[in-house]
Amino acid sequence: MGKFEAPLRVLCSILLLAGSGTAQTASAVRIDPPQGGLGWLTRPYQRRVIPPVSLNNSDRLQALVRAGNLYVSGQDVIALALENNLDIEIQRYGPLLYREVTKRAESGNLLRTVGAGVAAGPQSVSLTGVSSTTALGASTAAVTSQGGILTQLGPSLLNLDPAVTVNANFAHTTNPQSNTFLTGTTSLIDDIRSYSANYSQSWDFGLNAALNYSSVRNKFNSLAFNLNPYDSGALDLQISQNFLNGFGRAVNGRNIRVAKNNEKISDLQFKQQVITTISAVLNLYWDLVSFNQDLKARRDELATAQALYEDNKKQVEIGTLAPIEVTRAESQVYTSQQDLLVSQTNLLQQEIVLKNALSRNGVASPELAEVHVIPLDTFKVPGNEQQKPLEELVSKAIGARVEIAQNRINVESQKLNLVGIKNGLKPSLQGFVDLTNNALSGSPNFLLQGATADPFLTGGYGNLLGQIFRRNYPSYSAGFSLNVPLRNRAAQSDYTTSVLEIRQNELALQKALNQVRVDVQNATIGLQQARSRYDASVKARDLQRETLEADRKKYTLGASTVFQVVQDQQALALAESNETQALANFSHAQISFDQAMGTTLEVNDISVAEALSGRVARRSSLPAKLPELQPEQKQ
């Protein structure tokens, strides 16, 4: 065993050096605990454990359920979406994915395309009167990394992860000899033990280095060798440096910089998903509020129609009214019942859509399967706030809009890639140096009587190592290699194509900036329009109510007809529905304005950190007096 001790010490020293150079720090992704006493050495080779997805809803959902109904305010809807919505949960994996791609790039490998685009939020069952600016269409587009690449253009990347290679070979060879004069035997037998260890590493400025140690032990059955057995060995250092093609950190580290830009884009993409989802669920919520109010109006319409029908039957019985008026009143009852049924189904469908957006397992959730969603908020009458100057709004929106920041980072990433592609135009010039320390040590051939050997070469493995580190037998070499492509068409084409793509993206950035101005102007006009529609709907409802009361009095005095009263009732119900829709439209316009300004998170007091963690700090509290329920909402 002693004869293996010396080479094993050398191999272990190299392994320990390599292990200390490649140890990884803890990351956000959980890593299994090290196994055994060399956990620090084996950690780079252990798999990372990603916890399985959780389909459990947050405790907040169950806490808001009372007597089979889910009571929620607008803030509750936001909190539930941040904690349970699957679109947001999917995007939470984005930053983790891109950090892993950065780690891959830091090793000198190609970038991977990972992640999912921003998902458009759910829509209401009825979009009547809902207006949205172009900002909605622009903001829900998938945010992707233009810097991400699958194939590498420009100089080949260097492997920046150090590597250790260890080889051991044991052989026994027997070779028949045609000339016994040289070997002294007709059958030359050689017992061979060879060891080698190699440590190699590259640096991002273009330097490659490899340190290789090797030794071979030979033992022959021949009289021709003065030393038998003997060990030969060498310690070899090879260094090469790229000077033109592949030179510099900007060239060899471009993927690392692009990957870090992509991490920023993944953060923006998560933020965009939160904005898109929160805007969608708020639209759902306010539509649910409008459907509830519309349902009340339809019930009042049906109650009025039934009362008129009963009154007409009594008058027909006593002979003061023609029988045809009963038929007309009954027709109005059936029409009102149909309107009520449509309103009821709209409300039920809207509840399903909203519940699905607030739960990880949708309407199959035990907490939500049979519950009704009861909104706690009522519409606020839109005010006449003084709008800020347009240029001030546009300037704020440009600074806040996610897609503007994304486009700028994409252009920056393409320019980082262009550095490497431009470098690919240069010829390849590589300088190299090779330094080798050789050694030979062995024992005098015991088969050869009177054999003499150089005392300097006589000894064990320690003598071999001493020769190497004393550099008794050094070898040197140096040189360069120049490779000049004569036409270089591929490199020129890659560079020109990349510059043209950058020009396209610069124009796309300007287009996005122009679109921000359009979005802000349209959103501002949309708010003004929604306010005007609300004022008009209130005036129309008041006038129609006055008309109905006047015609009822005329009908009582015999100066009007049932047909006129029925028409007035229908017109009043429609006016009330239009008022409710106008209030809903104002809410949608305000949400669209916040999206156009990029202030959705700020306006709704949403923390990106809380959204990323999936835990909202503020607690929900139900009011002491819960709102009155519709008949179908009572369990």
C-alpha cells in the first residue's frame, strides 16, 4: 500500500484545491443537506429539491365566509388574488427560473429560454358598456427577454467552471521479441501503473490554463534497463490567451450580463402580471356590484308589474276596466320575469368567474363550491377632480409603465450581445506557453549483475517529486496561432443582422413611448366620458321616475292608459339599469386610467414584495352589519 501513498497525496491535494474553488453559496432554491463528512465537496453534484405546487388557498378565504356566503370588499378581492390567483403563482417561478439561467451563464454556457408570458386576466360574463384603452392590450402582451438566445453568435464561450480530471491505469503487457539483443528476452513483460490528475480553468478575459500531473511506473523482465522498476513523471502547465477573437470580459461575459438583464425583465414580468390580474379582478368585482344593483332594479320592476296586474284584475271584476288591460299587464309581468331571470343568471355566472380568479383550485374549492359572493362596497359617485396637465401625466406614465422599462432593457441586452458579434469579425490570434518539469526515478535492475545507475536517478517516489519541484529537467515552449478567414461572410452577416434588429427595437421603443401618450390621453378622455354618461343617466332616471308618477296619477283619474304606465315602468327599469352600468363603466375607466399611468399597484396599496411572497399583511375585517341578501343568496 505504501507505494500508492505518494501519488494519492498529490491527487487529493489537487482535488481539495478544485473543491474549494467550485464551492457554491446557498441560493433561493432549496438544496439538500450534504451527505457524509465531505458535504462541502459533494454539494455541487447534489440535485436541488423544488417543493411541489400548493393548491391550498390562504386562510383569508375561509375567514371571509359567513353562513354560506363570501363577503368581500375591493381590498379583500385584491388580497385574495395576490394570495391565491394561479396566474400570479405561475409568475412567481419566473425570478427563480431566470436566476438559475444566470447561474448557467456564469459557468460559460448558453442561455436558455424559460418562463411563461403574462396571462390576460378573466373577463366578466357581460361586457356591455365596458371600455378599455389601448393600454390594456399593450400591457397584457407577454413580456419576454429579447436578450435570451438559444444559439451563440460571435466567439465561442469559455467554460468558466473549473474542472478536475483524474485517471488511473493498471496494465500487464506481454510482447514477443524478434531481437533478443536489445531486451535480452524473447518475451518482454511490462507491469504498468500510471496516474494522472488535471486541473483546468478559463477566465472571462480569454485566458485558459491547465495544470497536469502524470506519473508512470514500469517494471520489466529485461536486463536492458539500468533502472528497473522505475517511475517517470511530469508536471505540465499550459497557458493560452486569445488576443483578437475572443479577447476581453465584454466579449466572454456578455451572456452573464444579458442573463442579469433578463432577471430584471422577470421582475418586471411578475409586476406586469400582478397589474394585469388585479385590474381584471377589480373589473370583475365592480361588475358584480353592478349585477347586484341591477338585480334589485329588476325585482322592483317585477313587483310593480305584479301590483299593476292585480289591480287591473280587480277593476275588471267590478267592471271599471276593459279585460284587455289585464292581458297587457300580464304581458308586462312575464317580460319583467324574463328580465329578472337574465339578471339572476348574469349574477351567478359572474360569481363563478370571480371565485375562479380568487382560488387556486377554482370553483371546485370546498370553501367556494356553493357559496355566493356578496360585495361589501357600493359605487362611489364620480367626482369632478381637477386633472393634471397632460405632459405631466405622460412623463409620469413613461417612468412607471412596465413595458417601457422592458423595451429599454431589451435594447441594452441586444447591444451587449452585439459586442461579442462584432468581436467575431476579427481573426483568431492565440498565444500559448507550455512549461513542463520532468522526472525519472527508480531502483537498479536486480536482474543485471554489476549494473550501475546514476545516483541522482536512484530512489523512490519521493525522489521523483523532488526532481519535479526542483525543476531538474525542465522543458519550455511558446508560440502563437493565427487564423485569418479570407471572406468572413458569416461574421459580417451576423453583425449586420444584429444591428438591423437593434434598429428595429429602437423604433419599437419609440412606438411604445408614443403609445403611452395615446393611452394616457384616451384614458383621460374615457374618465371624462364616463363621468358625462353617469350624469346623463342620473338625469334620465329622475325624469323617467317623474314621468311614471305623473302617468300613474293620470291613470288613476282615467286620463291615461295601462299601456302607457307599462311603457313608463319599462323605461324606468332601463334608466336605472343604465345608471348602474354608467357607474360600473366609471370604475372600469378609472382602472384603465391607472393601468395607462402605470400606477395600479400604487393606487391599490400593493407591495411587490408581498405579492411575490403570496402573503398580504393587512387583515380583512367584516362589518358589524352585513348587507341585505337577495332571496337566492340566502342559504
